[in-house]
Amino acid sequence: MKITEIKIRQLSMRMKSPFSTSFGTLQDKQFLILEAKDASGISGWGEGVAFEIPWYTEETVKTSWHMLEDFLIPLVLNKDIQHPDEISDMFKVIRQNKMAKATLECAVWDLYAKKTKQSLSNALGGAKKKIEVGISIGIQPTIDQLLQCIENYISAGYKRMKVKIKPGKDIDVIQAIRAKFPEVPLMVDANSAYTLDDIELLKKLDEYNLMMIEQPLASDDIIDHAKLQKHLKTPICLDESICSYEDARTAIELGSCGIINIKFGRVGGLTEAKRIHDLCQQHNIQVWCGGMLESGIGRAHNVALTTLENFVLPGDTAGSSHYWDQDIISPEVHVENGYISVPESFGIGYEPNIELMDQLTVSQKVYR
């Protein structure tokens, strides 16, 4: 397999509703779409999940494009590649920049699956025909609005509710949810909004039968999470802290968490995501697939990844219509009674809508 042409687009898509977390609010989403084409004209597609502002990791849309253009694409273009796993080794000379790496690596995975005439889920070793889906709910203006959101999503069949919290919008919020929905599978996501000084407050969350508390402490921390987990009955789930296999191994050995959220963009691609999945499975650490407000391209990669055996908890891969008036793939990702049916056609299983992408593209460049 030899990639002879790569095209990067920067798209601008408006989300149906603003999405708020402890670090900011987003509605107009800028992101990269990468198309990798081989000599026969077959294309593989990848999505860059970095935001415009470095509030999740240090990466941004602009830095991702810079890394791809000046360093990563030259390592791959016109090189003989037998398997996508080789991309991780090719990229080892470049430090960090995981989201930029994943943008290209995922496109190679899609291309490889199409070349070998198999679905991406099959190429990754997945076996599930359907995946369970949860929903991530941003911070709402009022508790009543949040409760209405949850009621709507329960009616739609979603299998788990994830609610964003931050200091001042935490215990009262969860108390209100549990008063109205005592049995709904529920987790909270703090996006690093707390410190060890908040141990007593976080211990109060043990009263509400939560599935997990996601990333309560600093985004680059593993040690303090281990200290916090000793005080909590509720499992800690690590997200931002796990950027590699080695991070996951360290966290498991220290007892920093009981669950890990795997995002292909955060860890550098599908190959590393699969390695982390396998490690967690060996150590009885449950995993689930988090979301980065992806369009249909990235969402398709999430669907395929979630078919691996140890993704036993519902992920954040909600349907396209939850986020967008129209997605850039056909058919769109559809949720039915809390499940997504895994496509069986070659590659990611969804066809990019080139005409719509052309309308949404704000800049583009071709590399040969």
C-alpha cells in the first residue's frame, strides 16, 4: 500500500446547540478532515479532533495542520506500508502531537480496510454487531433544563447519562437528578475542575450510585488521582491523563482509576487505542469510548473501535442528529433504542458527502 496523495481540509460546522464544560462553551466547530489516496484512487478518511483553543490538550487545529504538513505527511507519503500498525513506529521520531498523528493514522486504517476488503471494525479485531450508546450532556443554564434533557434522552433509549460538573454546579445538580431519576445509569465528568482540597466534597458523590467520576483532578495527573481513589467508593475514570499505553500502565499499577476512557485522538490513533484496550482487559479495567464532538468521519472510527471486546460500558458516540442538522457522511450515524448498528461495508462504512464538505471547507491543501 502506497499513499500517493493526501488532502487536508479545514471545515467549519455549526452544532445544533452550544456545548458547555468546565473549561468553555463551543458551538461553531473548526476541525480537520484528511483524505489519504493510493495509486489506484482508493481513499481513506480521518478526522482531527483538536479544538481551535488548547483547552482539552495543548493541540489546536492550527498546530495539527502544521505538524501534518511539515513532519507527519512527509514520513508517510509514497512510502510502502504493509499495515497501519507501522504508522506508529514511523511517527516515533515526533514527540507528542497525538491528535495530529491520529488524523493521518486513522485515514490509513480506513484505506487499509478498504484495500483488504473488510470493515474497519473487522480490521481492528472487533466482533460486535451493535454497540451501546450513552449521551454526554453539557452544563445547562438551569437544573430544570438539565432534568428535561435527561428525560428526553431516556425516552430516546440512551443507555447512560454523562453530566458535566464543575465547582458550584456539582452536588446540588446530582442530588436533583437522583431525586427524579433514581435508577438511571449516571456518571459525572469534571474535566479536571477539582483538586485534592476538594476530597470531602467529592466523597459526597459516593451517595448517588454513580457509575464513575471522570477526570476530577488535573489533566496531566496520575499520582493525585491514586490518592483520591483511596478515599472514594465510586470508581475514578481517567480521560485526559491517559495519552499512551505507558500512561495507562502507570495508572493501573498505582491504582489511580477503576475505568479508562479511550479516545483515539488523545492517544495518537487506533493502534495505540487498541494496545490500551488490550492492557486494560488483561487487568480487568473496564473501558469505554469517549467523544470529542466529532463529525461523522471521527464518529465512524469511534463506532469501529467500540466493537472491541473490552468496551463494555456505553460510550459517547451519540447519533449524528444529536449534534448536527446535517452530517458530512451518508448514511448518518443513527441510534435506535440506545444502539448503533455497526456497518459491514468496507472501511469506516459511511460515505463522505463531498458536496457538503465543499460547502463547509474554509481552507484546503493537497500534498503529493
